[in-house]
Amino acid sequence: MSLRKALTELKEAFDAGFINQREYDSNRRGIIDQWISQLQSKPLTPQTPAPSPAPPTLWERFLDMARSFKRKLEDRIKEFFNKLIGQ
């Protein structure tokens, strides 16, 4: 559970009257202390950026254009036959 969600649920319980001010303060400190200890227990690792994908090759671009042309041609053929059948 995230820190924000835990604190929000605790605040909602306090606002609804399920817990008093002392319980709210105690639980809030406990949640924050637990969150801090979890952060401290995780090893720090440097974030490496994800490698950028290689640009498409000429062949890949040609295949994309061919697929696009095929879809457009199929759509036009369907339109033609739908108009022919509809008349």
C-alpha cells in the first residue's frame, strides 16, 4: 500500500469518528516510520535509461507502407461491394 493511500485511509477513519486524535497521531507516525524503514532497507541502485529503439530500416518502412496500402485497398473494395449490394 502506498504512503498516500495509507494516510488517506487513516484520515478518513479519523474524520468519520472511528478513532480519536491520539490514535490518529500515533498511527500516522507509525505509518510514516514504517514507510521510511522500507525505503532505507532497499539498496540504492543507479537508474540507467532504457536504450532507445533503433530507427526502422528501409525494408521495415516499405513493409509498413505495403500493409497500409493493403488495408486501404481492402476498405475500398468492401465499400464498392457494399454500395453494389445496397443498390
